[in-house]
Amino acid sequence: MERSSHIECHQLIQESLQIFPPCGQLDQNTSRFRTLGPKQYTFPFSLAFPTVSGCYKAHSTKCLEKQSQSQTEPAPPVREQEMPHLLRRLPPSTGNRSGPAEIAYAVEANVNIGGFLKQSIKQVSRRIFFCPTSSLPPPRQSLSRHRAVMIRCHQSTNETTAQEVTAAIARTYHVSIELMCGAYLHLGQRLPIRVQVTKVNSADHDLILNDFQAMVVEETEVRAAGQVRVQRLSRILRTVSNLRMFVCLAETPVGTTINIPDDFWGGQLLPTVITPTFETCNVRRSYKLEVRLGFNSRPSKVQTRILEVHFPVHIVATEPAPIPSSILRFSEKQQDNAEDTIPWQGMTQ
């Protein structure tokens, strides 16, 4: 955590696999040592990621050890309350070392090289990018927010009567902003936003949509060493100004509901670089969608009414996310050399 020396590491998963020699090919008549000639070899393998993290298993074992010790020894004073380990899906790769939290996955290979006098171990580590995908959730009930737009037809003066002021304020419009897919947003897909405007009172002016903005607010909550830190990051998805779109004309009948075309935000895709929503025992990533609309009465008037609504959303990935450029890839030279390597299935003892 920032301004603190508290660092906590949680091992989410640990899977081991003997690649060569394969465990299935070892028996009493086969030695576990094999001699390889002076060539370059490849040993393909695959590991299945578990559906949930495994840190709760280590936590449960630790709790059992504490219970056995407490039966024979007095319990030490509790200084800090330990955070519970949650049974959750594996979180995606996110963050970096300079941030408040980092979730990283790596593959480590240990090569045991035997000799006449001693045995050496060569270790190789490589980070991998992991982003779990989810199936499309069933259709859910839409979320909507309702606001009122009140626009005065004229500026108030000393000669303006209270009745005229009340009539000016009463000329309102009801604006409904709706997320048609509910609280779920899918990476790489369109923003399902629908805006409807209903004229409530008669008016001698036009209602004009002049500004639109959609923004995702990311919130990361980190809990470590009894402390909680919250970091927020805003990502603007779309900003459009000077639209001058006539929504309701002065002669539009009272009670008319108008659907604003989504030409200005319907083609906006949710960037795939956003990390899906997740929660672990010490890190939680949540999102909020903010939509702002700016209305005025005439293009010549600068008086603008800004409507702002917030939707708590759950961001999911339904397709594999692109690998970030920060993840190392094989160079062309390595790929050329890999074509000349020999897989272990084709080797003879």
C-alpha cells in the first residue's frame, strides 16, 4: 500500500506437472534419468486453470493448526483482524508493481540437470496473461433513472410576478435514461443506452439536446494489514458537444414521449482493455457507469441543464481479451528455432 511498508502476497493457485519424462511412462524397468543429445527440444504441455482460487484452502489449513495449538497453549493477543478468504472465481490479470495491487500469473519451469558429482537445477519463469470469460447471462430487467428538466422561458426581473415564475418553472420535461441489458456490460459490445423524453407541460420554446457524455468509473478496493485503500479511475467512453438536436418542439403535444436516436453513442463499444469485475479475499474491482446529458431551450441561449445519472454495473468478458503489449511474446528468431525442435513424443530412449 502507498506510504506504507505493508505488503501482502496471496497465492491464488499452484499447479505442478512433470513434463519430461512423462509420469505415465515411468515404471520399475524405466529409469527416471534420460540422456538428451546436443539439440534443442520442445516439451508441449497444458495446464487447466481451476474455476476458483485456492488461497482459502491454505487459510483453512492454517485455521486448523491454530485450533490445535489453542488447545494446548494460551491464545496470543489478537493485533489485527484477518480478512476472510472468499471462495471466488480466479481474478483476471491486472495492475502492476507500482499500483496498490497486482494480480499476476506465471509459469515456472525447473530443469534438473544430473551429473556424475552433483545435480544442478535451472529455473525459467515467464508471465502469462489470464482473463476468464463468462457465458452470456440471460436477459435481465432493465435499469432506468428518471430526471426532470426545468427550463425558464425568460429571465426573471423585478416586474415578474410570482405566477409567471411558477409557470416558467412548471414547464418541465421528464427524461428517462435506461440500461436495456440491466446491470451487465459486455466488453467489446455496444453500450445499451436508451433515452426517452416526455413533454409534461405546454411550452413556447424548443428542447434541444446539446451535450452527451458516457464514462466508466473504476473502483479498486485493497485490504492489507488491517488497512483499506480505495483507488478510483475514470475512463471517458464518449463525449459529444454542440449536437443541437431538437428533441421537443414548441408545438409538440403535451404527453408526447420521444425516443432520442442512439446515433451518437450506439456505435460506441466498451473497450476490451477494461478488466472485468472481480473480487478476491483482499482485492475488489467494481464499476459505475455515468451518463451526462446537456439540454437547453434554443441554440442562441447558453443556459444549459446538465442531467447526471449513475448505474452500478457488472462488466464481464464473453470473448478472450487481446494480450497486452506488456506481455512478452516469442520473437521471430525464437519462432524460427522452435520449428527445428523435437517434441518429446517423438523421442526414443
